[in-house]
Amino acid sequence: KRKAQLINSRVKSAQLLYQTIKETKAAVTTFISASAVGYYGDRRDEFLWEDSDPGKGFLADCCVLWEAAADEGLAMGIRVIKIRTGLVLSKNGGALPAMAKPIKLLLGAPLGRGKQWMPWIHIDDIVGVYTKAVEDETMQGAYNGAAPYPSSNKLVVKRIAWHLGRPVWPINVPKFVLQGVLGERSILLLMSTNTAADKLVKAGYKFKYTDLDKALQAIYR
């Protein structure tokens, strides 16, 4: 039931918007849709560009349906952009406070293998990407919404801990423990997505933060 709700909230909202555009004959020229790096699924160390095949599993399937719903606007002559967003770094919400919580409680440790790639992007940059997508009419199609250099889970945990002045346990949290606690949601922490940001860079977007430490420093200063 929860899976169906997640898919419907994304797919049906796009379909409703397009239906409204048709019925009202609104002069809409651009449709920008969020998506996620979950589109690629768990791909270990494989380099992932926007034209890479989608992965397997619920997250990938959800993103494929989500993007397909957004692409319905192409037949209407609408410019469609899909931002496959990674881990957004913000002090005020999203994944970072959740990752920082156990670290603050002196329970910080790499998750699973610890080697899984985590594509991240500072909140200022994801806002900048969407702003550019609105203003730059040459942009179209899918874009990886993540900084050029993804980091391993182990490095992300260590650097968050360093900026918080907390230690990190020398042993990883086993995969089976995460699966036992989180169930299927554990894939969000365990999957490896080594995305490339070349398409955004070639489009002329200039990242404010390409270094993980500088991004975290801006948040925790």
C-alpha cells in the first residue's frame, strides 16, 4: 500500500497537471519534475550518466514511472526537464540531520560495506540547478542533480562526525542489522550510485560546492 502511495503521489500529480493544462489551454512551455538517483538502482562502482539504463527494484521502477509521466508533456510541445536528485545536504531537513543524529549520540559508523557511492549536493546548488532549468531554455531531458564528485558512505559518515566533533566507530553497521531495523527502506542507505555531473556542467551550471568538506563546513559553521 505504501509503495502504491509513493508511485501515485508522483505519477498522478504530473498527470493531473497535464490534464489541467489541456483543459485550460494554459500557455505552459516548461515542465520541471523532480526525480531521484534511485533511478539507477544499486550499481556498485559503475559510472552513471543520464543515458545509462535504469536499475532494478522498487526505487528504480518508481523513478521510471515518475519520469514517464513527466515526459507526457513532450507530445504537447512542452520542454521537459527531470532532475535526478541525490542526497541533499541541508541543516534544516532531509537526510543530513537523520544521518547526523546517531553520530551526535556517539553511535556513528559506516553503513553496510561503507564503500557504496552516495551522490550528494548542497541545498544551495540544488536550488541553483532548478533556477537554471527554469531560465535556460536550452536545457531539456534528464540531469543528475548531484555534485561532480560522489563520496563513499564511509567518507560521508567520517566527515559529518569530524565537523560535529564526534568519533566514529571502527566497525561498520552490518547490512542485516539495517535490513532488520529498516526493512526495505535500508536500500536507501545501502545502494551505490556513482553518478556523473558532466551534463549539468556542460549546460553551464557552476557548482558552488564540489568538495564535501566545504559543503559541510558551510552547513555546520
